[in-house]
Amino acid sequence: MISLAHAQAAGAAADPTGGLMQFMPMILLFVVFWFLLIRPQMKKAKEHRTLIAALQKGDEIVTSGGLAGRITKVGEAYVNLEIAEGTEVIVQKPAIGMVLPKGTLKSL
């Protein structure tokens, strides 16, 4: 009976790379998600923050809702947007989708 207990203890050998190999698919999946999803989204968010910070009076913009107009006043969190002669709306800065080249509104 002692020899059986001794044989069981001697049969177990530790594999130093076994634990790492079990987590390798999960690590690989995280790396793929980082480069295909997370990193591009962070880059796009940084570009949008830069665009919002550079807004100034007279810029022609398009909002994410599709309104096109010229900025008449820039506040801390809002901008006044002239969408037609004498018609202004107040828009939150994060709702601005893109800045148009000067003179684009006249051609619309």
C-alpha cells in the first residue's frame, strides 16, 4: 500500500509552459481586438477632439445630424450655427461631424 502512494506522487511532473499555453488563445484574441477595434477607435476619437478644439468663427461645418452651416459664435460647449440667412441654431460641439472647406456652402 505504501508503494502505491509513493508511485502516485512520483508520477506527477510539472510542465512550466502548460499554464501559458492555456492562456495563449485568449492573449492572441486580445491582441487582435486591440489592433483591429480599440486602437483605430482611439485614433478616431483623438482626431475628433482635435477638430472640436480647432473650431473658430466663420468655419463651415456639417453636424452628425446632417445640418450644414457657418459658425457665428463659439462657446465652451456649444456653437451658434447659421444654417440660412438670419436663421441660427445652437449645436453642441460633440455633434459636429466635419469641417468643410471655405466656400462649400455657396456651392450647395
